[in-house]
Amino acid sequence: MTAPANVPVRLTDRKRQAIVQAAIGEFREHGFDGTSMDRVAAAADVSKRTVYNHFPSKDDLFAAILGHLWERSQSLAPLVHDPERPLRAQLLELLQRKMELLNDAGFIDLSRVAMAEMLHTPARAQAMVARLGEKEEGVPAWILAAQQAGRLRRGVDPHYAAHQLQGMVKAFAFWPQLALAQPALTTAQQRRVLHDTVDMFLGFYAEPEATPPSVPKTKATAKAAPKPPAKKAPSGPRKPARA
């Protein structure tokens, strides 16, 4: 049976959430090496022992932050390719979901934590990149289905095409906010980026629409068809009749 919606969150869960949120701030401000479990405990207003009860090490704590990032990314229901719907409408819906995530301030904060550590520790970065890439498997799957349906060019790696598609969006709605602290895009800016991205993608990858079959002639169409004009005799002087 499903628990009632008004059931309060357990104290241990609230403390865990407080630790994670405090750790996000500490990692953002001081980096991985500069963050200590003591600082996290003080920021979360819990004891150091409580922090270690939830997270045995700083690596485990950082992994939990990344896990929170992945959960947010994977909370979007995947869009399945529908051969009956226009490609443009489906792509706009697919990218709109991504845009909502990229426009979330909490997602940007978590991404900064991950990216900062990736720059400082390449060994740890390899595992992060591999796991962060898992959240975007839905886009290559959609592209592959559209290719199999003959609606997108075949012979192109779906992951390559998906990277291009999402890269055009992130160039405006993720990297400037992440690296340059630029503000999130307005609704009008989001719309422009999405529509231009989809149009450019389809302009390169979409297969041309199939030529409609010719209409077979029927008796009705044959009767209605205009008759060709009668041939006229060649003009010129007549030959004189023989006597």
C-alpha cells in the first residue's frame, strides 16, 4: 500500500539531505581537496560522527553528490520515436525536456562540483564522464529508431548525431552558465535556440519525404482529360490541278 503523501520525512533522511546540500556548497567553494568532513558537518549542523555514519569517506560523499546529479538527469521520461508524428515536433519535445534540466539552477550547481573535480583529478574524471554519459542514452536511441524507420540518414553513428544535437543546445544553455556564470536563458531565448537547433539538425540529417505514388487513370479521369488538338494541314500554295 502506498504511504500517505503527508507522511513526514524521517529524521535520518533529513540529516542525509542536509549533509549533501552542505557538501555541495563546500565542494563548490573549496574544491575537493579543500573540503573536509569537519567543514561539511559544521555546515550541515550535524556531528562529524553523523556525517561518517552516512558517508564513510569524502569520496563516498562526493559520489553521493554525483548520484544526485544523475538522478536529476535521469528523472526525465525517455521519448520514444513515433513514426506517425512529425520529426520536428518530436525533436522539439525531446530537447525541451533537456532545456528544462539545463535551465535548473540546482543542476548547474551540481555540474560545477563535478566539473571542478574533473579538472583537478583526471583519473577520477574518467569514471565521472562515463557515468554522466549514461543519462543521455535516450537521445541516441531515438535517433536510431528514426533511422530504422527511414526518416533520418542511415550510416551515421546515432551517438555522434546525438552529440551534435545536444551540443548545439548546450553551447547556449549550459556551458556559458557553467563556466562564465551567465544567467539562464529567457523563455524567448530558449525557444529560439530549440527551433534553430532542430531546423539545422533536420536540414542535414532528415531523409527527403517519399514521392507520392502516381494516381492511376480511371474512366472518369480519362473522359475528363482534354483531347489533344487536331493536326492542321501544312500551309502553303496549292499545286494546280491536272487537266
